[in-house]
Amino acid sequence: MSSPAERYAAARRRAAQAAQFPALDEFALDLGFDLDDFQREACQSLERGSGVLVCAPTGAGKTVVGEFAVHLALRGRPDDPAAADGAATPPTRRKCFYTTPIKALSNQKYHDLVARYGAEQVGLLTGDNAINGDAPVVVMTTEVLRNMLYAGSSTLQGLAYVVMDEVHYLADRFRGGVWEEVIIHLPASVTLVSLSATVSNAEEFADWLVTVRGETAVVVSEHRPVPLWQHMLVGKRMFDLFHDADAARKHDVHPELLRYTRDTMRRLELGEGRSAGPGSGRRGPRWRGPMRPDIVDRLDREGLLPAILFIFSRAGCAAAVQQCLAAGLRLTSPEERAEIRRVVESRVTAIPGEDLSVLGYWEWLDGLERGLAAHHAGMLPVFKEIVEELFVRGLVKAVFATETLALGINMPARCVVLERLVKYNGEAHVDLTPGEYTQLTGRAGRRGIDVEGHAVVVWSPETDPRHVAGLASTRTYPLRSSFRPSYNMAVNLVGTVGAEPARALLESSFAQFQADRSVVGLARQVQRNTETIEAYGAEAACHHGDFDEYFALRVAIAEREKAIARQGQTQRKAAAVASLERLRVGDVIRVPSGRRAGLAVVLDPATGGFGEPRPLVLTQDRWAGRVSPGDFTTPAEVLARIRVPKHFNHRSPGADGIWPPRSAAPDWTGTAAGGVAAPGRWPARTTSSPSCAASYVATPATPARSGRSTPGGRSGAGGWSGTPRSCASGSPGVPDRSLGRSTGSSRC
């Protein structure tokens, strides 16, 4: 309990603040609750005339700052004589535009402001409704304001404040550029109030706002006033995702949850192995999670209603309501059902009865009376507004909605259920980001309504609890621009302001700002690297010589060696090409390497054409095909010549008859006519003395009619026969270079 002196000092401080910020003091008196520090700080910055960027968790009460901007606009100019002197003439009122990303949020904010300031002071402009568009306070979607700026609408006259709710939506890949267009094109006299979820680069975003909008105060709060408890529903059991707050900060999943999910996965795998064995032709049991009616009934028994169940499909939302109706769920009392019917009938009186039947009115009303409804962009606008009103009043207990319901709509949900962690983004199915997860689960436990909120993720075999823990523990995420200039934007800009101003405006985008900052960072890194290299150069200086010169010599030597190697390879290839071009039919060559290494006889030299020569050869292994210069590491050398029949066909089954038997080992110590080395007798040598190596001359063998082997070796045409030559002197074999042949002698 404070002392009288402390209470007196606090009263003096409040009086001083009231004198310094009279508009805030008036505004706070009508709220019915005390302002948080971040709310008061942001409102004071607004009253001083500065723009403001407020970053706070979902559900923390950021919209209070936007409502204060509305209050300032309706209060009039501070320098207005009528406002200062208290004259009978009312002060000149300024305008305030309150922009939202979706129609549902615009509708709800419109009704909130009408309840506070009256219908004559507030208007609404969306794609579905246009109400009192000339009012001093107009709630609209962001695209409507963008179109006003391009068209130069007269409604912009007197505009003093623009509130951009959910400004972090500028990261949206499809619509985010609209927010940047509005921020850039707004007149300099307009004060901008930006309300965003907590982002990690708030200072960077604020620096850009200062660049394009002038003075902007940054107010960041990471405190969530309503605690949020995370759960996972596995089958029929519900587990806490974290054991305590410390575990949440460390991303430590509850051990019991991990153990239970592992056991469930093991049972599924064992079941699949038993029922879908080899050759069974049957698939194993698939995981069937809890049915949607069972989930709603479980939430009702746990006291977690009203709840929002997010299903990322319009058809899925409608199907979920039908499933609950078929299961016989009823969440309302007779008095609530009567009130629901009264509200609905009063709102649809302007719609003809036959149209209501076409729109599925009676099935929709049956679901509402049971406390169940769907909410998505494909519904009739009046139907969506009725669902929102009934949910706010607590008459509808469970709403199956798409993610559009998560964008700031003040729905008093005690619990939020995520059926899946994958959504379709317009091009592919992708995982939820931490920002999207925080936005969705932030609907649970709204301030001033619930003591605590609960977020439930339905488990499936594809859902890893550790991944969910990472999403739930990430409270901040970077804000990245999705601004991409379009043809429509370029035409509008050039038509309204001209080519050069249009280019200047495009260069003012947040995307360009981030790109420029990244370039600056890269330039600084290059500068640091350059300085580091210079420092290394100074340290490398030595009295023995210049290290840079030595290193340059080493580099030059390495490059020279590579050039010589490339040159030698080129020369070897040129020699191989030249040798292949000289081949004739019947030449016996040796392929030195590759898959076809060994002896081969040339069947077609193929020297014509413009490409490299690729002669057709028949190898000793009975393979016929063309060889290329790449198969020769050295020039092809002709070892001998054999006669190839004129109409020889290598594709014939008997085409390999020109070669001796595979068991015969060639001996290329003989000489052929013309001084070319020729093979000796293919079978084993038949000289009387094993130490005597006689020379042979290769001659075609005479065909044997009976098909038996001839004395010369192989039978048939093209065989070999050996003619012994006289032994030379007892000296070792000496090559006869003048004749280009080699004679072999033995020790006789």
C-alpha cells in the first residue's frame, strides 16, 4: 500500500500529463480501463503530431491507438481558434481513414465506431458496401484507399490521419504491394498510424517510414496480456505442448507427448507391416484422426467454447458444419435459439424468400440455431455479418473459418483449433510460417474477455510436435517487402505524376530500401575484406624477398604447366587423327586403350567427310564398330596387312572368320612382304628346339573343304599359315631400322 506522499506525487504526474495531453485524457476517460504503457506512449506521440508505428502481439490492444487517431480527427485542429476559445462555432473537423486488409474486419470496425461516435460520423467503403462515404471517419479496405489516391478523389480533401491496421500484411506475396503504394502516395500532410504484429526488424521498417513519411515514433511491446496455452490433440487425448514456461522458451516439447506420438507411429508401422505384407495386395491401416464433431464435443466438455476451428478450405468449412449437424450436435439453449432466429430474421427481411431458398438459407439457419456456423470469403456478405454478430454476442459457439478470420477481427474465442499446418497459397501447398501461426493462434483469449487462451493443434503422422513447438515459440519474424511494380501501377503513376516522379516514387518503396541496405552491407563487407588483404600483405613483407612476387611466379608456373599439358594433348590428338587418316582396308592395328583395346583389322577407313576419321574395324574379340581418335593415346601403327574379301559383310554370322582361333596367341616377330612386321604362327611354336624362336611370314591359308584345321592353324578363308625363316646369328634380335622391320634370333 502506497503512502499519502506517493499517492500525491502520482496525482501530480497525472495532472501534468493531462495538461500536456488533454486529448488523450479525454479519450482515456471513455475507455473504462487503464491504458498500458505502450498504448499511452503511442497515443502521446500522436498528440504531439508525430506518426507512429506500433508493434505488439496479437490481442494486446493495438487498435486503441487507431481509435485515438479517430478521436483526434473528430476533436478538431489544436490550433483552431474555435477549439481554443471555446466558441459556440464547432471546431473544424478533420478526416480519418481506417484501413483494414479484409472486408470482415472493416465491417466489424465500422460497427464498433458507429456504436461510439454515431452513424452520421462514420462511413464504410468496401467491395460489398458503400455507406456514408463522405463521413469524417471512413472505414475501408486498403485497395479502396489505393484507388482513391490514383484517381485523385475529392474525398481525400481534409484527410489528416490514416490508420493502417495489420500493416505487416505488406509481406503478403499477392496483395502486400498495395500497402506500400498507399504509404508512398499519401500526401505529406497526412499522419500515418501503422499497427503491426511483433516483427524482428521493426526499426528497419520505421527507418523506411521516416524516409518516406517524415517523423515516426516506434513503439514495441512483446508482452501478451492474456496468456496462451498450447496443446496437441492426439486421437482422443489432449496433451500440453510445453511442460512449463521455461520449456517453452527452450522449445522443449512435453516428454509425455513425444512418447505417446512415438508409440502411435510405431503401432501404425507395425499394423501396416502385418496387413500389407509381401504379395498381399492390401494397404495397411491409415491414420484416422478425431472427427470434427468429436473435436467440438470435446471442447464443449472441456469448457473451451466458444472456439474458432481453422480449416484452409471454403468447401471444408461448409462440410464441417454439415458433419456436425449430421452428428446431432446442439450447443445452444432454447432461449439462445430463439434469440438467434430473431436476429437472423431481422437482418434478412430485404432478401426475397425464393432467393433465400437458393442460397441454402434454411440449412444455414439450422446450423446457427445449433450454435454452429462457417465463415469464409465465399459467403453472402449479410450472412457473414450475421455470423460475426452472433459470435460476438456468444450465441454461436463454434465457427469453422478460413484464415481470413484471423486478421484482427475481435471475435471472443476462448480456443483456436488448427486442423492442419499446411495451406494452399495460390500456387502450392506450403507449411505455415511462424508469423501465420502466431496470427491464427492469437485469436484465442482476447483481452478483456478471457482470462487465458488455448490453442490446439490436431496431430497427424505428418505433424512433428517439435516443429509445432518451433512455430509456437517464435514470437517475432522479419518483415520482408513483397512490392513488385506492375504494368497497371506504372501506367497509373506515369499518367498522374509523370515519368520522372513515378520513377522516384518507385525508388522510395520498402523493397528498394531493403535492397539498398543489403548493397550497403555488401559494400562494407568488401571494404573489410580489402583492408584484411592489405594487412596480410604488410605482414608478408620480408627481407628475403617480396611474397607477392613469389606467389605471382608460382601462379605463372602453374598456368604455364597447364598450357603445356593442353598443348601436348592437342598434339597427341592431331598425330592420332593423322595416323587414322592414313589407314587402308586390311591394315592390322592395335587399339591401345578403352573398352576395345587389342588387335583390330580395318574394314573401312572412312577418311571422307569433314569430321574426325572414324574407321570401321573388326577386333580380335569379334566386335565390329568404329573407333575414334579418342581411343588412341599414341598414333595408330600398322602392324600387318591381311586380305579382306571384296564383298565382306561384318554383320554376317561368319564374318569373324578372318581372325584365328581365340586360343591362339599371336607372335609379331615375323616379317611380311614390304618390310612390315607380321605375325608368326598363331598356334604354339612347333620348332624342334624350345629355345629357338623362328620367324614366320604371314600368308593366307588355303581353305579346307572338310572344315578341319589346316596345318597352318585356323581353317577357312582368311586363315593364317606360318613359313619359317632361317635363323639369324646367335646374337639377340636387333631391329633393322633401314628396312623398317625387326628380325628375331635365338640362341641355337
